[in-house]
Amino acid sequence: MKRKNLEARFEVFSVGIIVFITFLSLIRFNYLPQFIDGYYHLSVANGFMKSGGWVGWDWWDFSPWGRPHLYPPLYHFILVFLKKVGVSGINSLRLTESLITPLFFFVLWRTSRKLVSSQFSFFVLLTLSSFFSFYSSVSANVPSSIAIIFGLLAWRFLLKKKVFFAVFFLTLAFYTHPGIPWIFTLSILFLALLNKPYRKLSLLLVFFSLIFASPLIFHQIKYITYVNLSILHEVKFIHFSIFILILSLFSIFILNKKGKLSEPVYLLFLGYTVASLVVFFKYPYRFFSSQGILGLGLLSSLLWMGKKVRVKSMVVAYLFFLHSTFDLNQGKLEINLFNSTYYNFLSGRVFTLLEFTSLFYPDYYQPVIKVIEKYTKEDEIVSSNLSITSQIFSSLTNRPSSNSILGEVNPLRKKRKLELLPSYSLSSPSNFIFNEFVKLVVWIKPMKKEIEEKINKGRLIKVYENDVTCILINPYCHFRMQPIPSPINFSVILVLFVFFILLFILKPQFFLKK
């Protein structure tokens, strides 16, 4: 009876945390989007709408030649749906980024509860939500968060031996994010390797998920030479949760000592961690500070099962108010004693940590949007000396751009007319913003002497200026970008999606009988 009452208390505490997370997420609505990834995804959604459906060539970035479009499309379809029902582009991002955080932690809590216990799920929820870097990453990269949700549900149905539902969710993960589904796939193969009772089901799950995801996978393999896996600048801003890192290793030691490490659920947790090391080998920030830390967070939370109330209370207080971290700031190591998500919000510090400069405020970008819309057509190319600025304004004005913030896929290098279009350089986008095809440039100050000379000679015309930027028009550009027609229009996509749902949810018993 006492155990039931204790479990019930942990459930109440967990629900309280989720309600609080929901409140914290919703109060940020007008500040969103606070991360640049959303603007890339909005650009993709805009491109899909102009093409009439999914296209495998990214013509809206690095225009006019573009590059292969390799990013899975599910989140972009969600943005397309929101725009088609009348939600503006920026509010589509705000809506999805504000809702994904409570949804993510709810599914994480619910799945952990089903896999282990209410007590365990409470500590998983508190541990990961209080790690500010991980908490922020949930809304910073919506597709990866959705893919993790699908992956967790695939785990749950695999352990319940409902392989059809597991295939459904793992397949959806492949159509949501390029990296996360491979982490879950490797974790399931890890289980198959070390646990004989689940070997057949695990292999069936992986096999059929890969079969259903094969159209996208083959498309990605076709253009694999365009993929750029260079280490990103984010490596200089890693956040280390010493609490999670140390206690997860201790938890693995304890589980192994007690002979419990071979249990299926713990193998999945460990497999996720090992797989994250493989997938995020060149992206240490994502392993230590965002998606990769999930497995270690799950493992560390196992330590508090059966501990005394005093110990649990101390852990809860530490996580809620402190959750100290070692942080890299431009590569310099710093200690942050008070870095809990809840402390940052309650102290008001979060609005300083997540606050951008005036570049990202509506008072700044609305006038710029109006100028861009006044002096360009929707099929004319815009650019900037900063790829971030170019992505923001091309997405908000629904125009193609000559550069992009997504550096993982290289642009096409044209041999013809190479002298007219300087080589694409992700590290120096100014090398190619003034080609003959760019109609408008949003130049972020300070101005350069060469730009002033172009203005004085009439090669560029200044049409707007404020404290941060000036907008330049190329009067000699008359090029119009033609969208690539979609080989799979939205009607076909809708039919395929409905069929996929019917196949795996409404009538799974039909296939079981066979």
C-alpha cells in the first residue's frame, strides 16, 4: 500500500512539472523563434508550397543552382499544413516550438513510466528538463525532438512485442530527422545482439522500418557526395552536466554488478548512448548538450530507485535549483553553479540567455520585410553578407536565397559561367552574394569600402537603412527563379500518409493472421 501511495505521489509531482513546463513554454511565444533552425525549415516549407509538394532538389537555397534536398520532410509538411489553414510563417514556427517542449517531456515521462516505474519517470523528467542546454534543444530543433518521440514510442511497443506499431513509429522517425532514427535503430540492434528473446522482433522491426524508409534513404545515398560533415562552430559552446555524466557511469557499474544490465530496457538505454557516440562522433555538442545526453539521463535516473526519502529530496532540490554545469564559452571552460532550467526561468535569467539582439525583434525585421516585398518579386533572389540574415528574410518573405544556414549539404558547383559566379564558400558567404542573379542584398553593418564604391558607381542602389542594416538593390538583375515542379504532389502525399496509418494502426491483426 505504501509503495502504491509513493508511486501516486511521484505521478502527481510529474504532472506538476509538465504543467509548469507548459507554462514556461507558452510565455515565450512572442519571443519565438529564438533559434535559427526554424527559419531554414520555414524556407523548405515555402519551397514545397511553390513546387506543389515534395521535391528532391533544394532550389530555394543557394539559388539559382541549389543543391540536393536531403532533409526528411515530415516537419515541413506540418508547417505547410499550418500555412495552408491560414497561420503565418512566423506564427507556424512559434506554435510548433512552443508546443513541442511540453509534448516532448510528456511523452518522455509517459514512456519512462511504462518502461520502468512512476518513480523512475519522475527523475528522468526532472533530470533532463532541468538541464538547461537539453531543455533548450527541444525547441531549438523541432524535427529531432519529434523523431525522439517516435523513437521512444518504438521502444515501448517493441518491449510490449507489438512490432507493427513499433515499425510505424520508427519509420516516421526516419521521415522526420536525418540522424535520430539511426540512433534508435542502432540501439535496437544493440538489444538484438545482446538479448536473445528480443532478437527476432528487434531484427524484424529494423528490417521493415528500413524497407518503408528506403525511398528517402536511397535518395540520400544518391547524393551522399554532397554531404559535408565538418565540425561545426557549436563545438566551442558545449555544456557538460557533471551530474548526468558521472552518475550515469556509476549507474552502469551498479547495473552490471547486480547482473541487471542484460535486461532489455537497460540495454536500450545503453545502446542509445553507444549509438549517439557513433552518430554524433563529429558533433560533440549534440552528444553532451542535446539529443545525445538522453541515454545517459535515463541511466543516471535509475540510481534513485529505492533510495531513502532524504536522499531523493536532496537530489530533487539540487536538480530544481542548481544543476551545475561546466560550459565552454568560445572554447574557454567556465563553471556555472546555478544553471537549472527552473532557476533560470524563476530568476529571469533565461530571458538574458535566450535573448537575441534587435536584429531578431519584430520592430526591426518588419520594416525590412516590407522593403524586401516592395522592391522584389517572390521569384527573385535575395541574399545577405550573413547567412543567418539571408535565411531569416528569405523565409519570412517567401523568396529564394543565394546562401543558407544549413552547411551539412554542399551546393552544386557549376562549371559553366564559373567566372560570373564566384565559388560557393560556406565560411565566407560574401564571396557569392553579389552574383548576377541576386536582386536584393540585406547588408549587416558595418559597411565595407568595396560596397560603398559599388553604391557610388550605381552598381548597387541603397533603398533602406537603419542602425543595423542597409538594403541594396541590383538594378541590372532581371533574373527570375522558376520553382522545380514536384514529382509527388500534396494530394499523393496525403493519400500515402493515410494509407500508412491505416496499414499499421487500424488493421494490424489482418497481417498477424497472415
